[in-house]
Amino acid sequence: MTGFVPFAPGRVPIKGLNSTNQSHGITISLTNYIVHMVVSFHRPNMRARIDGAAVAATAWIAFANSLSGQFVWDDRGAILNNLDVHSDVSSLQDLLVHDFWGMNLSLPQSHKSFRPLTVLTFRLNYMVDGLHPWGYHLVNVFLHAVASVLVVFTGRALFGREHSAPLLAGLLFAAHPIHCDSVASVVGRADILCTVLSLVAFLTHHQGLDHPSISVWRVIATIVCVVSATLAKESGVTTFAILLALEVYHHCRSTTSTSRWRRLGRCTCLVLAAAATIAWRISLNGQHKLFEWSIYENEFVHLPRGTQVLSYAHVHALYLWKLLWPHHLCYDYGWKTIDAISSVWDVRNAGTIVAYGVVLGGSAIVTMWANHLFVVVALALCPFVPASHVFFPVGTILAERLLYFPSVGFSLGVGCVLAHAVTASSAPLGRVLRGVYVILLLLALGRTVRRNQDWHNEASLFGSALEVAPTSVKVLTNVGKERRITDPARAAFYLDVAVDLMPQNGLAHLNLAAAYGQLEKPLHAMQHLVHAIALEAQPKAYTALSQHLVAFWETHATQKGEASKTLEMAASFIQEAMERGETSPSMYYGQAKVAYAKGQAHDTIAWLHRTLEANRRVAARGYDVDEQVDGCFIDTMLGLAWEKTQLVPPASETDASVSYNDVYASLLPRHDDMVACLTLVNNAAAYWHRRGRAQDALALIQAAVTRHPSHEVLWANAGFMAESLGDAVLARECFQAALELAPTTMAHLAVKLY
């Protein structure tokens, strides 16, 4: 192809392209070129292969137990609820206009995180195996192993082929516990993929530094890799700054004016590409350039400027501490996790000063000691800039996954310092240093494996966070939500604390209402539902409040045949939930309860069938299955409604030949374990008894008693059935059994024994 400088000897040749296949040829050639750069980097010798294999194996060992993890925390928004991931309901074009969470980038509600390349990998996972998490975790661990090997290659490029620093750095990077947030959580793939592509760009660019001519293809390949890294996560754009630092380092080594002119040309290309990429990326955000973070996500944004500076500087020190001592790790650092610093006399400022002294002083010292460490410092600091809150606020005060890319520079720095220390030491001291490093690596590996277990599911993740951030509103809210079914009393305790810390948190009020509902405290529940509606007007809050009002009406209304004010309020709330887009099974079931309370049996049946459909949708998607309405509740109400209307169940639910007299025959088979739905069994028996089928009714009750002989209500009902059939002996036996099981509640049966 004319106009391009030919490759130096030993490079992959690019054949000329005619006008008909030029575009396709450029794509294929560029792809082959990038692959060639990675695969044949410095023609890896046996030591490079061994080092790479050792590091890759360490990465797999460290994160193998994360493969069995579920989707947790942000995985819900980025994968489970993101239609852009679901290839069967969205198009590829949507990835180009939506943010990471599936919302249009131009909307003010968008978080402005544009990562289509990462979303595309999720989409490929979905095409292969749907929403089964194992495949998603497998890709994450594989990419982490690749990133770890690339750290070794990067170290070889900077320190030399025979240097031990690349291996030491690669092992540390592969096993570091700070990476659990990126590898064990599927959503962290954005950081891993961004780092992989950035390191590929670095290696590609590094190879062309000492060649006598500018390779246009090499420059294009580098820029393509950096832009791809930016499309994986926004921090990828900082790779341009890293490459410029690499150029500065080589400029200091250069002795000829010709090489300097070539370097100036490359730097010009990088600066122009960086400016164009940043301008294009900002333009995608539309009119609203930045998302306005709430106090719930980043409280420091709403503080005075001086307090912000001190607080964010302290956060920088915490980031360094977590790299050095990754023991206290947490999935989120929202409201009340890290207290702001409003005074220069705050003792925590001492830690900030020490941290800045270590980073700035250490960077200056090691750069003077070895010039190539200037690039290592750039690898550590440049990717950290987007997370530093210096130029714009981030949607979290601190996030461990944001250290994934910067830890490349950190690991290379540690590896280089240790390698030089061993070389400069005596043989015995060198062995001690290596032994200490091995022990530290093993400890890091053990901590990583343990931390992966925390990321296994949301119960373990939220529970582990309580130890690190016991005053975090997000942590308390999520722990309460997770335990509201299994341990509602403890859930209510955590959620009460969350509400006290942040009374304006509607989600905490909503979950606290659910916990009080489990504790059978409806008035407390309704109080917090009213607060949740006033704060955020959540559809789920309207649904829950409507159901509580119906239950209240059922137990307290004096004229149930009329549509009381309470019932009308319940109807208006459930309708409001539906108009706000609620499609959960509970909403449809709530509509059915309102209709049944109003005596509208036909509407009740229609809403119950929609509830069943919603249940099936929840079951099919495979997550949050606890959102389904208990089938016993649905079938019990279906039976009662059918009784009122004398309807035969539709063909989709039962055989059309079933007569009205056998109306419950379509419902009972759904509950083989009769004990799980005693209300249905009792209603069916009572109905059959009223229809003159006392023998069938008694047989049904006796079958239930056989399966659950310790249930006093079944024994009592069996006694009444036997009594109606004139079987006094059987009736007496049943009443006696019921009375023995519950002497207090069944005391009224005593008269039946005499």
C-alpha cells in the first residue's frame, strides 16, 4: 500500500491492497499485526515461557474458587437487569448509545459509564450459556491470568530479559487480594479487560521505540489498542499518558537528532489521538456531561471545597494502605463508611502526609536510582488519576477494583526493588529476602482465596462487609434485605440502624417494612412504606402498602360487603404501582386481593392468572426467585373465586372436561405435599362437604393427617367430617388427637368427648 514506510527487517510484511478489498485488508492486517506483537514479543525464550506459565498458574490457583460464585451486587445491574447483555431482546447498536448499565447515555439519569466492549463480552457469555454465572467467572479468571502474564512481559521490556523483577512482579500481581473485587465479581471484568488491552498497547509501542523508521502500522495498532481499552473502561485513556512517559524516558536515552524527530512524530500522534478520544467520549454524554452523585453514593461531593481536598487526600492514603495491607476489604464504601476530614488538625492527616511522602519521595528516589522506574511510576499513577476525584467526582468514595490497573505499576516497582535488593545483598541475606517474599506471596494467596469465598454470594459478601464497615448505610441495608426472610428480627435491627443513619434513604425504609411484615407488625410496616413512598415513590412500596391495607381491611372492617375507604386506598395504591411500571408477581397478586375483597371474582381470577405468568417469568430468568408469590396463596384464592363464580378452570390450567363439582381437582395435584398448603386442603374438603361429597372430604382430610399427624387443625376438621357422616367413634378419636396436640387452642373440642 503506497505511502507507508516499509517494515524494518524481521517484521511482518503488509501486502499492497487494491481499491476493492482495501478496508477489509486493513482490518485483517492490523489484527494480524497486533497478534504478532503480543505472541512474538522479544521472541520469548525458555525462561520467559517458564515465568509466564508460573504466573498464569498462580493466577488460576488464586481465583479458581471464584468460578462457583453467583452474580452479586453490581452484577445485577450490569448483567441480570441489563437488556444490552441479553442478545435475544436487544441489538448490537444499543451498545453504542447506552451506558454500562443499559441506560441511554444522553439521559441525565445515566451514570455516563460507556464500556461497550466489556458489555459485548457479557453479551457473548449470554449467547453461549445464558445467565449461568460459571462461564462469566471463567472468562474473568482467564483474562486475569492473561493480564498477569502481560505484567511479566512489561517487566521484561523495562528491566531486561534476564532480570528477575518481571517474575516477582507477575507473581505479586497474580495473587494480590485487592484484585478480588475485579476478578471474583463479574462486573469487574471492565477493569481487567481495560488493563489487558492497555498492556498490549504498551508492548506494541515499546517495540517500535528503537527502530530506525516510524511504522505507521505500529502507531495505528497502538492507538487502536488504547481506544479499545477506553471502550472497555474509561481509565484506558490514561494509557496515552503512560506511552508519553515511555517516550520521555527513551528521549533521555537518545543520542541522535534523527531518533528525536521520530519520537516527536510519535508523540504528536499520541497527543492528537488522546485529545480526539477524550473529546469524542465526552460528546457521547450529551447535554449532561457528568452524573450528579447523591450523598448516598459519594457524600464528599456535597462538602465544602477545603473539606473535599482533605478527605480525598485521606482516601488516596487508604488506597495505598490497601495495596500494602489488603486485610480489611469491602465491596462498597458509601455513606458513613469513611468519615470526612474537615479540620487540618484531624489526626488522620498525619497518615495522609506519610502516604504522600512515601509515594512522591519514593518516586523521586527510585527514578533517580534507575531511569526506567520513571515508566513504572507512570504505570502506577496515571491509571489512578480517574479514581482520585481530582478532575471529576467518582460514584464511590473508594473502590478496590479501581486499583487493578494501577497495581501493575505497584507490582513492577515492588518486583524491581526486591530484585535489586537481592542482587546487592550477600548470598545468605538474599536467600532470606527471597524466603520472606515467598511467605508474603503465600499469605496473599491465602487471603485471596478466602476473600473469594466472601464474593460467593450476596449473603456472604454483605455479611463480611459488616466487619469492615459496620456504619455503612448500604451495607446495613443490604444485610437487612438479605436476612429479612431467614432472620427478620436481626434484619429489622440492621435496617433500623440504617434508617437512623440516613432517614432519607427510601430503600432502607422499604426493606425495613418488609422485615416488619415478616414479624407480623403491619402498622410498623405501613409507617415505613409511607416514608418510602414520600422519599422515592417506589412501585414496590405502593404494592406492599396496598397488600397491608387489604389485610387490615379483612381483619378490621365491619362492613366487608362495601368498598370501604381503606379498600379504595388499597386499590389506588396498587393501581399506582402498575402505572409506575411494576410487573412483579406481588403487584398482580395485590390486584387480585383487591378485586377479591371487592367481590369481583371474575377480575380476581384474571389477575391470579397474570400472577402465575409473572411467577413463571421469574422462575425462567433464574435469579431473585424469592420474588415469586407462593403458589399456595394463588391456588387458595383461585379456588375461592371459582366457588363464587362457579367457573370451570380454563384449558391452560386444567382439563376442560373437569366439572364444577371437581373444581379443586385441578389445584390439589399441584401440592403433593398437602401440608405445604393446608388452607387449600381445608377449603377443598369444606367445599366437597357442602356439595354432598362428605366421604371425599373426609378422605382428603385423612390423607393430609396421614402426611402430617401433628397438625391439630387437620384432626379437628377430620372429626367434624366424621361427625357429619355419623361416625361418632372416628369423630371422637380425631377430636381427642386435636385436643392432645393443642390443649389451649382446641379447648372448645372438649365438649365433643362427653
